[in-house]
Amino acid sequence: QQKVQQSPESLIVPEGGMASLNCTSSDRNVDYFWWYRQHSGKSPKMLMSIFSNGEKEEGRFTVHLNKASLHTSLHIRDSQPSDSALYLCAASKGGNTGKLIFGLGTTLQVQP
Amino acid sequence: DPKIIQKPKYLVAVTGSEKILICEQYLGHNAMYWYRQSAKKPLEFMFSYSYQKLMDNQTASSRFQPQSSKKNHLDLQITALKPDDSATYFCASSRGGDAEQFFGPGTRLTVL
């Protein structure tokens, strides 16, 4: 079983709609969560990170974290076709190794 | 200008051969990493280096050997290649610790 589980596996939203992606870690030793976006044929690029309970907003993107349940969610409002990509959630433990543990990702398709 | 360079972009090798994947970063970062991404599997952490010293190794096989000749270089030597080694290999870098990791464009390796 994956240590970082993401749902749904794939998601289709209309242009201008809201996309909601979920991620949970089964490893209770993680401290930080990261959201990366990977367009087809490209490398992952970090969208947002969250380390504390609560919510963080940057433009159209909002991320939530519940540290007790080790659950994070990413919400994209006013979705655009250019948001169509693979969204990867990663978790890491505090420390110096920098090891990121990734989930399988959610494939988002925004339909014009 | 690309800040993280990986060479080659594509690589085809025969089973049993040896290849070196090149990674150079020009972000002034102290930490560098290797990840592997293959179909149906999550992006997988392989190694992390900080100031040219190995911090973490999650690769079970000694066939994979990172080589750091300079602070901004972290090459990956793979010996006795197997078809299962076919994947896209991403190099990443960061300021270290829990800082954001930036990924290079990747090397797609196919082992026949």
C-alpha cells in the first residue's frame, strides 16, 4: 500500500469550475506536505507547500492541512484548461535528508 | 536559460550495459537529489546529497551509484542495466533541509 494516497485518481471539471484533490499520509512521522503539478512530458513543479494546520491561499489555489488526520487537500477555483495536468502530493519528515514521498497523483482535465 | 540541466534527454541501452546520467544545477543550491518515475508507480526518491555528501539512499541495489565531482553536479551511474530500470530519471535540487525542491527536465531511459 502506498504511504501517500491520493484521490480521486482522475477528475474532469468544466472550465471555470472548482477542482478538489485529496491526499492522506499513512506514515505518522511526516511533518510537511507538498503539492506538485506535472504537465504531460514535463517535470514536476511545486505549486504549494503546507506545514501547519489550517489553510493557505495563493491566487486560485487553496490548500488545507489537518495534521491530526495527516490529510491535505488542494482546491483550484476558476479552473483553466492550462490547469490540466497530473497533480502530485508529497510528504516529508523534518530533517536534512529532503526525501519526498509521493503519491500516484490525480490527473485533472479541465474541459473548455 | 535552464537552471537544471540533465543529459541526455533520451537514452536507449541494452540489457547488461552501463550508463551515466548527467545532472548540473545552476541555482546555487547545496542539496541535490535523484528520483525515478515509471508507469503505474509513484515518483520514487533514490538519493539525496548535501554539500556533496550522501544524506539518504533509498535504492536497494548497488547498481545505482551517484557521483558528485562538484557541488553543483550529481551524476547517476547505473550498471548491469535491466529492462525494469526503464523509467524517467529526474534530478532535483534545493537549498537543503525542508526547502522546496526544483526538478530538472529528466532523462528518459529505455532498456531493451
